[in-house]
Amino acid sequence: MALSARLELRVGQSLVMTPQLMQAIKLLQLSNLDLVAYVEAELEKNPLLERAEPAPEPAVDGEAPVAAPAAERDAEAGDWLGDELDSSRTAIEERLGTEMENVFPDDKGPEVRHADAASDPMTSSWSNVGSGGRDEDDYNLEAFVSADLSLADHLSNQLALAVETPQQRLIGQMLIDAVDEAGYLTVTTADVADRLGADPAEVERILGLIQAFEPSGVAARNLAECLAIQLRDQNRFDPAMQALVGHLDLLARRDFQALKRICGVDDEDLADMVAEIRRLNPKPGLAYGFAPVQALVPDVMVRAGPDGGWLVELNTETLPKVLVNQSYYARVSKTAKTETDKTFLADAMQTATWLTRALDQRARTILKVATEIVRQQDAFFALGVQYLRPLNLKTIADAISMHESTVSRVTSNKSMATSRGIFEMKYFFTSAIASSEGGESHSAEAVRFRIKQMIDQEDAADILSDDAIMDKLRESGIDIARRTVAKYREALRIPSSVQRRREKQAMAAS
């Protein structure tokens, strides 16, 4: 059979991910801050995009203010610029009834100012010094306010005064660079010595020097060393405290009997030592150069409606508003002569049109998904967390005729403001726990809330074990295993029943 090349025409359909479609999908999962940054970048690149200006405030009587006609404005200007206004110095002095030096002491003619400057050599030489060649209106006190000092800068400033040789400064700077934001050393001295080809003993000595810097406890390799450094600075690192710091695992488990035996102290001394440990700072580096806390701005607002339902609306403050300047495009396109200019304008117009449509579609999709979430979790908004229903992406996707991946992107990095607080949209999607009575399943988040309530309300003489919590939940119709109870308890950062009993007994004894 002979092989030959030939041309064929075939008609077929296939799904093609165009760049615009890929970008629109990306816009769905952006947070409001990332979206604003993206739109700002597009505004800088695309001359056909412009920000939508807010509507003017209406007048008191409900009518929009109307600008005065041009003729009236010219007439008003003529009143000020008319011939009857004599702006001569003599006329002004006659109207004011005094000399101008009394009213405007600095208002002198140019010849007077030059004469004064010439007669005063100090003034002529230093008249412009102090403002940096700028007007006095440009003086900005905020320019003299220093920025927040970072931990690395603070340690480097102390290192410059503590070491003498460049070799010591190099070792110290590498150790400082390896200190994380909490103040802990993230590398070993052996690694630093090997990287620099330095003596390990010298690296240890420089590390000990840095550990004496402020803040106390910085450059420690673990929590025990951090606490020990702070206790040494306070002259409280005696043998009993040293034994306590060496057994922090027992302190975390509230095993006070073992700690008393190891430290050789009684109940009162141990309580004082534990209180002193709690007053120390486990993360000394966080006091320097921390980033300001950003307020969480919700994307969706949910409030009770007058008919007993819920009103779901977008937070317009998080939505960037852009418009396509059609008039500018029509004016500029007439002057485009070359193919390059025409292609650039066509691409800019296409991109601008697509962006406005993508932003509108994104807003509609978020509102659609949020409305369905509120409908599915109506009991949560009305009664509380214990009535949160099991919910997954497929349920929302089927209800609004969308794909699960689209719902997942919409709910990522988005938050919802409700009467019970601000929640991430992902919060409302929880797994289901079967009912022991064969009824409706329970939400995992609601079960965690019940476990926390039980432990908060337990009596010091009757601490609930994981088995006891499991039995109580099954009595209320929740089919749950003991290991699941333990997993939820650990996720809530609640210690075990043994640790809770020891802690409450110690509190009762004190």
C-alpha cells in the first residue's frame, strides 16, 4: 500500500480555552484586594479604560444642582474684573482706612524686597535655606517620621556596636538573617560555620553575643532556650526553674505532680513558677516590624428582610468600577494612520470591552452563589451555628446550573457579612455526620460547636471524656465515633480530659 500526502477538510467541534476565557475564570477566584490591583494595572495599560466617577450628590430639595449658564458666569466674573474695582495701592488703603503694611506686612513691592535683601547680607545669603528650595507649603512633617524598625535592622544596629572585626560582623549578620519574624534562629551554627568556613566555636560565641541583644530571648533555637534566656536576664534561672524549663512537655500536659517531683518544690512554689513562665514572651521578635492588621471587607452583605426572609446584596465598595471611553476611541481612531496604531486601538478596545463584561459577570455569579448559600443555610442565619446544615459544592452547583469548579472559584477568598459576624463562604460548606435515628444528617461544624459547648459547661468534679461526649451526642441523635470526637476536640485546641482535670484541680487548689 503506497503512502501519500493529501489535504482533507473536516468539520468538528471542540472546547477551546481562549485567553479571555482563562482570564475570566481567574477573575472569579481573586479576592477584592487582588481584583482592585488587577484593575489598576489594566487602567495603566489601557488608554480606553477609565474609572467610573461616583454620581453627584442630589440637592436638598431632591433636584440635582444645575450649573449656571456661561453668560451668567461671565457676568459674575465681570463684576469682579470690572473697571469700577480700583486695585491700586492708594485706593485699597483708602477703603481699608489704614496702610497696607499694617494689614499685609509682607506685601512689599519687588523693588522693596530686593532692597531689603541687599541691605541685609545674612538674609540674602540664607533666605532660601531650610526649605530645601521648596515653598513653605511643601513642608511635610510626616517626611521626618521614621518607618517601623524591623527586627533584623534592630539586631544589626546592636551588632555594629558589639563586634570589632569584619569576620565577626559577617558571622553575626548571617545569623541575624536566619532569624525569623518570631525571633527564632532557623539554621544551625554548624551550617553557618560550614557555609562561611569559620570556626564552629566562634560561631557559637557570636550567637551567644546576639542572644544577649534586645529583645530578650531573641535568636533562640527553641522555646526552652528562649525562655531560659529571658529568665537569665531576670536573674531567675535557678535549678528549680531550669528543671521546669527542661520539661515543658509535662507543663503542656498539666502533669503538675511529676513537675513537683522533678523540680523539688511544693504546690505554692510550682504555681509561682508557672505564673512566671506565663509572663514571658514566647515570640519576642513579633514586637518589631509587624505588618498592620488589615480589616476584612466582606464581598456580600446579608440582612433580614421585612418579609422575614433574607436580603443578599453585593458590597459595592469592593467592586472596581470601570468604563470604556467610546468617545475617546472614536476620536483617536480617526487619527490612526499606521497598521500598528490601528491594531493597538482594536486590541485595547477588545480588552476594555471584555474586562467590563467580565467584571459584571463576576459580580452576577458571586451574587447568585451567595443567594443560594443563604437559601440552603437559612436555619443558621435565623437560629445559630448548631443549626448549620451539611452542604457541598455539588448541591449549590446543581441548584444554580453551574459547574462545581465555578462554585469553588467563586467561594474562594470571599467573605459574607451577616448578623452573626463575618464568615468566609467556604465556612458554609461542611461534611455530613449521619443521624443515629436515621433522620437528617448533621453538619460537622455544628457537631464541633456542640462538643465545645459540652466542655465549656462541664463540672470540675465531672470532666467529660471522649467516650462520654460520644455517648451524649448519640443520645441527641448524632452517630459519631470516639476518634472523631477526639479529632474535633484537638481541632478546637481543647486538651484531653486528663489535662483538663489536672488544670481545674490546680485552679481549685490555688
